[in-house]
Amino acid sequence: MLHKLLTAILVLFTLQEASAKLAIQLNIDGAIGPATQDYIREGITYAQKKKADFIILKMNTPGGLDTAMRNINASILASPLPFITYVAPEGSRAASAGAYILYASHIAAMAPSTHLGAATPVSIEPLSMETPKEKASKEQTTMEKKSINDSTAYIKGLANLRGRNVQWAEKMVTESASLQSDEALRLRVIDVVAPNTSDLFRQINGRNVSVENQSYRIDSEDVSIENFEWDWRLKFLEVITDPSIAYILLMIGIWGLFFEFVNPGFILPGVIGGISLLVALYAFQLLPIDYTGLALIILGILFMGSELFVTSYGVLGIGGVIAFVIGSILLFDQKDYSPPWTIIIGVSAISLGFFSGVIGFAVKARKRKVVSGKEALPSSIAIAQESFKTKGWVRVEGELWKARTTIPLQKGEEAQIIKCEGLELTVRPLKARGQKHV
């Protein structure tokens, strides 16, 4: 009897486990970058292992890298589980790259008072200024046209795949158009407007979506949600791939190695500089950087540093500053993912001040009179330790030296050191020059 009871309890527990429904929630709050794409990919893998029913992506983003966005969309399109992207909470946005992700999702949802759009691909233009729309459209470069046409074709393909408004998708790219959530629902850009997750699940329950070319019915009734958190590796990657952080790490790396080069044996600047530079270079390989800009930054610092060794009357220093600033402007390809001007100007000013200080100290050191070593021996005073006519021994600051003279010296007589050749001094009596030693 007990055996049957235990069997029944086990079967009931197994059925309850099998009927439990689970949704894995991923979260994007901020710019989309390399760390974000890794997080989404790992989240999908985790959801598969947990045998989740679907994935909900809660998103609030100003945009980000085109490459990262396309990789995220590739993961969504290949996902064996439905992706429900939800722009929330109220006041959030799915701008630029976020709009593409919303279009790629199986179900696109937004909270009230949220918006999406402005998905025109942009790149940073050095020393650029605002221009009227008519003039800007006439002056579009071939590369800009190619980029816009490519992005237009891409988002139209996503719109057709998910049965969403193709005309507005094109307008979002070509005219940087934006939509508020209610208007987006009316124009069939999104599928649901919901104030919270519970209402979202109520509205999408029973909907059919296409997953891996097969119909999939979403069952969101009484579903439990499990958050998939960012691990330490992804958080670290997110920090170092922030353009401002990567840029500052590059500067610390170059400063540290330069200081170690100027002062060999200091060790600490070299260690910090080496680590910072390697981390910055790792971040740069994940970011859309212009290697011409990176080369100009390094060249500018080399020019400024060359003032230590080459007398150029400021030409190298000024040229270095110009190269450094232009390189900083050109460093990042995408305007949405470039460091703010305050960072660029601030780091440029600090770099100029740093190298100006180093150069100033070096110039003062060169002008300072030598007071030790062989270089300080000429014009110093020696005391004859014995009487000699051509060669003998003299004492200089407590040390005995071999000395040569053309005028005989008496024991205890003071002599002027003329030069030092190897371990032998050339001297002459002070009285021979009519000098008086004090």
C-alpha cells in the first residue's frame, strides 16, 4: 500500500514538473556592443538547457554597434525558442540598433509612453557641423548611400519575415523616423502594447509564431519567469568595450610605457602601461575603430616625446598635439559609439600637459651643471699626493687618481683638472694660470 502511494506521489510530481511553464528573461539596458551579443547568445543556450517555453527580452537602448546588432538578430532568427522583445518600462526606447532587434523578434511589444525608430546608420565625421537636410542629401557620399541602402534592405527583409509594416521600416532608416508605442501598434510596426509583463503574457497567450520554419503556439498562461543575469566576464567585457574606457586605457598604456622608457627601472609605470595597453587593444579589436586614427594617436605621442631628444623649437611638439587630436576624432567609426568630446578634449589636454611637463624637466636637467661622475671632473681641483714632474698621484674628493702634467707639481699643491681620459687625469697647477683657489 505504501509502495503504491509513493508511486502515485512520484507520478504526480513528475506530471507537475512536466506541466510547469518557464520563460527566461534577458535584459538590455544601455548601448548594444560586443558584450551584449555574447550575453544574448549565452542566454539562448541557457534557455535551451532549462527547457524554457520562450524567451522574453526586456530592452531599453539608445542603439549601438551595427555588427553587434546583426549578430544578435542572427541569434534570434536561429533560436529554437520564440523571442518576445518588450520595450519597457515606461519612458524606455528602442532606438537605432534596438529598432532592428524589435523587428527581428517573433513578437514585438512595447509599454505605454515608449518609442522606437531613428535607425539611420551614422558614422563620426571629423570636425563636422550641422547642415541643412537639402544640402546633406545632395552631399551624401557613395559609402553613406551604400550603408543606407544595405540597412534599408536588411530591415525590409525582417519586416517581411515577421509580417510587419515594410513602408515604415524603410522610412525609419531613410528618414530617421520615430514612433510612439500606440502609433506603432496602429501602423502594425509592433504586435502588443502592454503596461506590464502580466498583461503582455495575457495578450500573447495562444498566438502562433514561426520558429525555425514551423508553427509554434505560445502558451504564456501561469508561466514563471527566471532572470538570466550578466556574469562577471560579460560585465568586464561591457566595461572595457565602452569607447570612453577603451580610449582612456589606451592613453594610460602609452603614458606608462613612455614613462618607463624615459626612466628605465621604475617598473610600476611599465607594468600598469603594459596591462592597460593590452586590454585597450583587445577592446579595440571588438570595436569599430579606424586604424588611421589609432596610428595618428601613437604618432602624435611619439612626436611629443621626441622633443626630449631632438631640438625642433616646438615643431615636433605642436605637430604631435595636432596628430593626437585628429587621431582621437577619427578613432571610432560610429558616432553613436564614440567617446564624448569632453573626454577627447580632456585627455588631449592632459596628454599635452604631461608631455610638456616631462619636456620641461628634461630641458632643466640638461641646463643644470653636472656635479658628479666623470663629467664633473674637468674644472675640478686635485691635490698632489707626491711631488712629480710628468706623472704621479693626485686626490680628488677623497679618491686617488693617476695624473699627467706638463708643469711639475709639489706635494700638497692644488692643481686644476683639464680633462679625463680613461682612468688618467690631465692637470696643471693653479698658480700657472694665475688663479687663486678659495
